[in-house]
Amino acid sequence: MSSFVSCVACSFLFGLVSLISRTAPVTGSPPGPVVHCANGNADCVVENGIGAFSDRRTCWVAAVAYPTTEDELLLIVSNASKANQKMKVVTRYSHNLPRLCCPGGHPGTGLAISTEKLNRVVRVDPESMRMTVESGIALYELIEAAAANGLALPTSPYWLGLSLGGVLSTGAHGSSIFGKGSAVHEYVVGMRIVVPTASSVDGRFAEVISLEEGHPDLLAAKVSLGVLGAISQVTLQMEPMFKRSITNEAGSDSGFEDHIERFGRSTEFGDVTWYPSQGKVVHRVDVRVPLSEPGNGQNDASPFRAQSSSMVVSTRKTEEEHEATMNTTGRCLIARERMKNTLSRGNGLRNNIGSPAGFTGYPVVGNHSNLQAAGSCLFDKENGLRTVCAWDPRIHGSFTHQMAFSISMANISNFIKDVKKLRNMAPDSFCGVDWYNGMQLRFIRASTAYVAKTSDCVEIDITYYRGHDPAQPRLNEDVLEEIEQMWLFKYGGLPHWAKNRNICFLGMKEKLDGRIEKFVKVMKKFDPKGLFSSEWSDSVLGLQEKGLVIDKPGCALEGFCICSLDSHCGPEKGYFCRPGHVYKEARVCRYEKRIV
């Protein structure tokens, strides 16, 4: 379907404050394009926002198309369908880590359909509080348009640089198990999708399918993985604008696993940030308050601000030096300082928009539209890359991977206890996690969408260092691999569709227990020739056996296999395949110093 994300994610009620495009800092270079062509719109390479998919392969396509209307999108899909050409939708910023936006088939033969220019508001109905928008609309554009009409999207991811089509296609979410929950797709009440047809329909080999509220196929379309067609328009159920009050409470992580479910069920927008190496946990007490509550706060989270290129490059160089010298002590020192600075600055919250004082204390109160997400580095004027989003691939800056998975409420306490056991054996091995703001725990409600969450759960996001050399093992690699296999196998966790490594998608057919079969039935109905499918999606959906696991030397380092041989880990560099420390069934790449 439409665009894809990864990752992680402000505007205000009209008449009270300025809109986001006028209030965001204008200080740096905005992100560059993700599609690069050698010949006009032909002979192209599709990238993601960090410049590398999880498998590091280059996505070559024959051409890219930029529809500006639904009719143009219909014609583009029709022409590709008539030619039996594989195709995929890509968004303006494209933050997915798996190759969800790369067409299947032979490299260089597929078509990329960009929704960058398909980003308008179609209609707003104040009475029903419903908005219809085009699928390429960015999250910040959607929030701003809703706020201008006194409406609010009840929940969203924390990063503003996502498209609505991408958010829906990958099940992206915020944090809440109140009402319909934190997944944006739960607020979809209608959708228009352009799909290929096996034969001519009124002279075209494509048609528009309209799914209204209650239509059974909407349960597949709400989270589509991009394999049903190209989303044209989406209708969302909004709410009247409201305010939120946020207070971050930091303390010891002792016993926090025993009350995490209670916290999630009692705090509407709350989340938890865990710094394992430091034994600290931060509860974000985030609740709804009336519009009459005083406050004009803003979420300007520092990871999403424009940052000095020289500083970002210097930080990356320090990381690489720590990796090369296996310097956990240096990494831990920096991780502690980062945590202190983050907490002292209110985790990027501002008490008043435009105030030079920034954060002055809790609670921070503001319109929901200005607190639900951040991303001021998107709104910059070009300045020669002097300041950028930290992960901008045009500089040698931040380069990371993200592990993101959900554990059911019934299992979350025991999972955290197991991670604590692992942490207690070697706390410093978690400093690389704390360097990137620890583990973020968010709450999600069970969904009826076929490939969404099957129970109320806690989603855990872990960002970590990634090297540019795929053959080079990472410092403390075994720790994250053990956690990865623990959630995957012992606790039956579900992966975030826009993040993770290949092995995290093993066994999805069994985990979703009949839902995938229903999803595939709709997929074949909408796209009978499989033009929006790829080898990767077919592997995940159980339609082919090969694709996720690749057995070759070093395959465990990038998540193409779970090691069973030392050669999967890089023994020539001191990494060998060993059992997990806590989860003994795990097989991980562990460094062992050999004395000659």
C-alpha cells in the first residue's frame, strides 16, 4: 500500500497559537530525496531515510512516478499492470528498515510510485469530525490541518516525518490502551485503494476500490504491508481538540515490571523509558486535560531537532573508536551524561512555544497537536548541510538499527525480569542501548486488523549502533541477540513491520494464527497478479520458504540467520556461536578473547 515507515515519531488549535510550519525552528538542511535517478525519472535507486535497508541491498528500479491526483495514480498503476510490471509505493522520507518499498522481481525492472505530491486534504466534516486526506500527507501536515479545524488525531507515532499511508501500512502507533488505543489504523473509517486488475476495466488494467466503515476487507487494508495496492485516500475519525499535561518521573528500575501494566491502564498517553545499565526508569505521566487548562507547551524532542553536522560526525567517530577498541567504559560514561542532560532538559519538552527558556519545569501543558510528536529538523531551510537531522546519510553521522517488538501484557513482567537477569551479569554491556535513550516501552491495544497486534501489549523499541561494514561484529552483540531471540521465541513477541532484522519475522504465520490466511485471501483478491508483492513479503506471509534466512559466513551479524556454526559469527575476529546466558536456547555471537 502506500508509503512505509520505521521508526519513531506539531501544531495547534487554530486561533490560539500559530501553526507548526511557522513556529518550528528554521536552522538547518531538510532531509534529501530518497529516490535518485540517472536519467530523468528513469534508472533509479530507492533508499530509505538513513540510506540503508536492513539487508543493505540496493533497490534498483526502472523508473519512478509522482502522481498528483487519484486519476494519475490510477493511470500509473494501470500502465504497470498492463505490462505486468512489479511496483511499490515509496514516501517522501521513507523510514522503513526492511525493503517494504522495493518492488519484487529482477532488480532494475520495477516501478516506484512516490506519494510525495499526493498529500492534500480532500475534505473535512466538522459535524461528524471526519477528515479525508490523500495517502502521502505527512503526519505534521495532517496534524496541522486537523488543528486548523479544531480537531485532533487521537494518537500518532512520535516522529512527524511519516506519511499517513506509511503509518497505516506498517501499523505505526503512539502509546495508549485507552479507547481505540494508540495505533493510527484504529481510527480509519474509510479508504480508497488503486489496485491492478487481471483484465481491462473500462479500458484500464486498474481500478479504485472504496472500502467504507464496516467493510470486511478494511481489516486487511488498515495494515497492508504495501501488498494490496496503492492507497489513494484515507478517511479518519477525529476528536475535538484537547490539551495534555506531561510530567516525567525518574527513579530506580527496582520492581517497575510489577506495576507497568497498571501504569499503562491508568495513564492515557503514558510511556516508560528504561535505562538498564544505570538501573533507572522514567515514567511519562501524560494525561488529557481540558482546553481551559493554562499552558502552551511543545514537544521538541532533541533526537528530532536539527543538529550541528560537525558535532554529529564527531559523535559518530567516537562511537566507531569505542567499537574498534572495545571500550565499554568510555561508552558508559557518555551514556550516563546523555541521560542526565536529557532528563534535566525535560526530554525535549518546552513549556512555552518560542520562549528562549525552553524547559522550566513540570508539568508541561499544551495542545495535544503540539505534544503528540516532534520533528523540527524537517522544517529547515537549506544551509549547505551545516545542520541536519542526525541520521542524514549525506554526512557520516548517526547510523543505527532498531529492534521493535511487542510482548503481551500477560508476559511483559517476566520478560523484563529476564532482561534484568542478563543486565545484572554485565551492566556495562547495556551502555550502547542507553547511549540511544534506553529502551522505550509504549502501550498498544489489541486490534481486529489481520496483521496487527493480537492482544493488549507493550511495544519495546531499542535503537543501537550499526557499523558500515556488515562483516564487522558489534560490541556486546550477544546481549542484543539474546534479547532478540528471547522475545521472538520464548515470549512469542510480534515485530514492528517497519523495523527489525530478517530473523525477527520468522514464524509470523503461526503467531498470527489464521489471520495471515485471511489477509492473503484479500491480497490475492485485490492484486491477483501479485504486482505489489515481493520476495520479502511472500516469505513473511508464508507464501514461499526461502528469503528470510540466508545461511552463509557471517549471516548472524546482520540477522540473516541465527548462528549454529562459529562461521556465522566471524571467528577470525574473536566472535563465536554460543548459548545465551539467561535464555539458554538462544544462539548468539559472543566475543571470546583467545590467548595464544
